[in-house]
Amino acid sequence: MTLLLSVVIPLLNEEENIPILYQELMEVLVPLEEEYEIVFIDDGSTDRSLALLRDIQQKDNRVVVVSFRKNFGQTAAMAAGFDYATGDVIITMDADLQNDPKDIPLLLAKIKAGNDVVTGWRYDRKDAFINRRLPSIIANKIISKTTGVNLHDYGCTLKAFRKEVIKSVKLYGEMHRFIPAIASGMGIDFTEVKVNHRARRFGSSKYGISRTIRVVLDLMTVKFLLSYSTRPIQVFGLMGVVSGGIGFLLALVMTIQRQFFGVPLSDRPLLFLAVLLIFIGIQFISLGLIAELQARTYHESQNKPVYHIKKVYRTEDGEQVVRESDGWPIAN
Ligand code: UDP
Ligand code: MG
């Protein structure tokens, strides 16, 4: 059975890279035994990128170009690519030639072997050490520790996804690098493969060191969504109870000392701490309750289930059937 492969490529001002990229893609995709399409997302380029892409698109009917009104960022561009991709397998990559299209067959083979997500690992990464690779090494370690997903390289855009996975993931902020972590929360099988990485020859990188901070902030969101989004009171409530409890105990001790032992309260800074802890406790618990309301609105308004089904086995008209979660019968 041939698959339809969608290659999704977000880009911003990559005019020198586009013709070479297309050439390299053709060298890999044409000999493949699969159907393919290429979805370019022009993320508000101000150079000749869009004109070049339209040129290619007019000559090749397997190319789709999505053009943004302004620059919405790489993650948003990828989200648009997922919406416009029609393939069974979706492959994402950068347009700056840093990812090598020659790795596509490798990723595809891993998907065919049964993985839902395959991510590239730039084991020999060609970027500056101090401001790119070092922060990335640290960030990758932190992400692995917090999410419990063990990958060497979250930042590599070269990844392959089965369409069922990607269609149920919503992306915000700098989230595209967390798709494996988000997917792991859905109980999905994924693996990592070593991929080639090349130095940027044309154009310039769109990011600096400040991205590390944004990634860490997004990591907190992902961690929260993964672990507690359906029961926020468990996090905030716990913090509230601990803080309020300590505050209450301190206040109790001071009250007893004041009432029965005549210890004055006037020069005791501890009193402030007790009051503060009680206040924080109340705040946290209220926050947890509000978050609980939010969680319900979030899931119910969008019909978002709190679970993810792989298959359903049942008897229909006296026959045993196996269905995918979206209701389609599947052959197996
Ligand atoms: N990109 C984009 N929108 C942006 C920034 C970047 O579509 O706002 C694209 C960019 O054209 C490239 C990919 O995302 O194809 C990765 O960007 P870059 O090479 O600058 O990142 P780095 O490789 O330095 O991490
Ligand atoms: Mg790059």
C-alpha cells in the first residue's frame, strides 16, 4: 500500500535556500515508492521567498504554498502546515538546508515499523557552541527530566508523524519542540534517529539566546498540561494547604504565647510570616478551584476527551470488528 507523504516546511526569508531545497527534495522524493506533497508555509517573508515558491508551485502540482499575512512564528507556521497537509505521514523540516532531505526515507522506515512519531537527533550539530548548542544541551536535559520523555534533541525540526497524532495536537507559543512530549501524554510510540545536520550557508538564523528562556517557560506549561491539566486543584490545593497550614500553626503558637504566657506580639516578625503564609494558602486554594472550573470549560466546550483511544474492539451485527477511535473500521 502506498502512503501519501506530506513534507511541511515553514520558512521566513530563505530566498537563497528555496531553489536548492526544492532540488534536494526532488532528488529524494521522486525515487520514493510513495505519493508525496510538499506544503510550504511562508511565514510573512519580506524577500523574494514567496515569489520563488509560487514559481515552483505553478510548475509542480504536488506543491502547496500557504502564505501568511504577517510573521506569526515557526510554531504557528507548522500548525498551518499540519492543517493543510493531507498525507498519512507528515514530515516537518527547516527550509534553511540545515536538515538534510536524504534523511526522509530513514524517518519513513521508522514510521512504517510502527512508530507514531520519529524525531531527528542532530548528533553532530553544526551551530555555534556558546549561544546555541550549550543552551540546547541544558534545555534538552531539563525537558527530558521534567517530561519523562527521553530524547537527545527536542529542537530538531526534522520529524515524522502519523497523521492521527498530529491532528489531535494543538500548538501554541514555542510548542512545536514539545510535540513528542505532548504526544507521550497521549500514550504514543515514538523513537529517535540520528540525522545529518549542516551549517547554514545562506540567510541568517531567526533566533538568539532569548529563545532558551521562552522554551523553559513553555516547558512549564507543557509539564502542567501533561501532569495536572485535568486536576489542577491537586497542585495548587496542595501548595495552598501546606502554606496555609504552616501559617496557621505559627499563628496558633503565637496566640497561645500571647494569651497564656504574656509574650508580646509587637516585636515578632514571625507574625508577618504567619499572616503571609495564610494569605498565600487561601490564594493557592482559590486559584486551584478556579483552574478546576477552567479545566471543565476547556474539555467540555471543545469536546476534548480526557483520554485517547487506540482501538475499539466490539461485536457489530454478530461480527467482531476493530475500529480506530474516529469510528473507521481498520484492516488487521
Ligand atoms: N522560521 C519561520 N518563522 C519564524 C522563524 C523561523 O518560519 O518566525 C523558519 C526558518 O525560515 C527556518 C526554520 O523556521 O526554515 C528554522 O529557523 P532558523 O534556521 O532561524 O532556526 P535555527 O536553525 O537557527 O534554530
Ligand atoms: Mg536553522
